[in-house]
Amino acid sequence: MVKSRSSSRNKVTIKEVALAAEVSVTTVSNYLNNRMYAMTEKTRQRIEDAVSSLDFHPSQAAISLVTNHTATIGLVLSEIETPLFLQATNVIEPIARIAGYSILFGNARSPEEEQHVVHLLLEKNVDGIIFLSVSTYFENDFLGSLPASTPPIVLVNRSTQFKCFDQINWDNANGVVQAVDYLAQLGHRRIAHLKGPVYRSSSDERLKGYRLGLEKNGLAYDPAYVCSGDFTTSPESWYQSTLDLLNLPTPPTAIIAADDIVAATVIRTVQRAGLRVPEDISVMGIDDQPNFCSYLNPALTTVQLPINEASKLAIQILLDHMTGQRKKVKHVIVPCQLVLRESCGPNLKTLSHA
């Protein structure tokens, strides 16, 4: 009976490759998983020749049994449907794949779900975990009590600061300071802010940036210009907040919304009130959701959250830890950039009296 090509392949094991290359099984595993930072060119070539001559196609399950490494990374998402996190996965997965790792996704909206997902990932023996969070204030103690055997962890956009984990956050406060600076330069003196959910640290950081920006530009803080823009609630509440601002005795000439979706509702509400954007009121968002901002009429000026840069840093830091190239914990604050489009313009009334 003639054996099939596939059945012949199955007979070749990682141990046979190691024997043919005259190296250890662990060294072959490092080669197969692209962990060759400490490997000489001569050793790499011997393994490559052995793999080729034996027509070896590795079984990741077999490698895991021998080396206790699964070549998998856990990715814990707080909001799997959020466009920002979809951007993040599009950055993280290709880099991980090129490095020889596959991704296990887990969606966790609450502390209980998060603990459950983490325990499942640990049972799967993942080699590292990345958390993509939404800066919600909630109990984080379980992270600090994880066993010493826990693989490397990188936290992105986490409300709580952990000295023991690598952590990446974006500079929400200075992002909004830039927004206020820009509007002030356009002549706006009455700038409003629709604040995000009260249970997220990002909302507090952006409100802080709003107040700092006003102070920096010699503008007084007026609580009447701060309303709810909680993007986790219904659009009706954003609509009402916008109407409340428009009905003030001295309404704002510019509004910084809690995110891009809220900003879209602000634009629609302003236009339905018979006003023009940006001629009568300038509107700015926060996020820079892909395509969405450019499709609005007018296209939305917004504070860009650096999710792509943060995601790239997260997977690079994690890979460095998993391959032994990094030992020290790293905390990074990534700056936010202002993306200028069409929804903000000069305050014509102020400029006409200048």
C-alpha cells in the first residue's frame, strides 16, 4: 500500500528535527515560533535544513506539550462592537500572526465576565494577554492577585494604574486642551462640552482638559456649558442636552462632544434648529472613528484617540516580554492629535467686532 504524502508528514516529529539538526527540542520550538533573537545563524540554518529535508510540518499541539508554550495570545475586549477596538484588532492580529502567534478573543463587559475570561485564557495556557478596556471605574483587585505563573499582561486604556503590569493610556486631558486652543484661536469664547459617562476615567480626564484649556486661553468656566453627553445612553438624551445649550440666554458658539457619535447628533440638532455648522456653531468630536467622521455633513473635526499606536505598542511590548527581550515594566502615555475637517470654523460674530 502506498502511503499518502500527508500520512508521511505526520510521522515526522519535532524530536526528529532536533536530532537531525543536532539541537534541543526547545531550540527547534524557538525557531518554529520565530523566537530567534539569541540563535546563531549557523544553528538557524541547520534547523531550516532539517525541516526542509524531513518535509516537517509542525503540530502546534505537540510543540505545546513539549515546551509548555501554545503560541497563543489572549485579547480581552471590553466592547467588542466598538469601532475603535475593531481598529485595534486589525493592528494586533497581523503583528501577532507574523510573529507566529494566534489570537484568542474574549468579550468582557463587567468585572465578573472579565475574571471568567481571564481564567479561561489561563486554562488555555496562553503565552500573554492584552486588555483593551474602556476606562470604567470598577474593581480591579483580581488582576493584582493573579498567581506568579501568570503570563505577561499589557493593559490598554485602563482606569486603574498598576505598577506590576505594562500599561498604555492616551492623553485625554491634553487632547481636549488642544481642542479648546483651536476653538479659541478661531475666536470662540463660549465653548461648551458634552461630558461622557460619569463612571469612566476618560470622561473626568477630558473635563479636566476642557477646564485647563479654558483657563489657558483666559476663558471663564461656566457649569451651564457642561451637559451630559453619555454615549452609553440613548441619542434622545444627547439631543436634549444640545437643545438645553441652544436655549441658554447666551448659547455657546462651539461644542466639544463626548465622542463622534454624540457629535453627529449635535450637528443634526443644530441644523434642525435652523442654524449652520460651522457658520453659527462649531462642533467637535472625540475618537476619529474610521470613515464615519469624513462621511458627516460637514465632515467632523475631532480629537483622535491613538488606538492604532497604542495597539502596536501593546503587541510589541507583549512579544518582547514573551521572548525574553524585555524585563522591566513599561507605562506609556500616548498623545492625542487634533484632526481638522469642516465642522469647526471662525466665530464670525467675535471676529466682526474685533
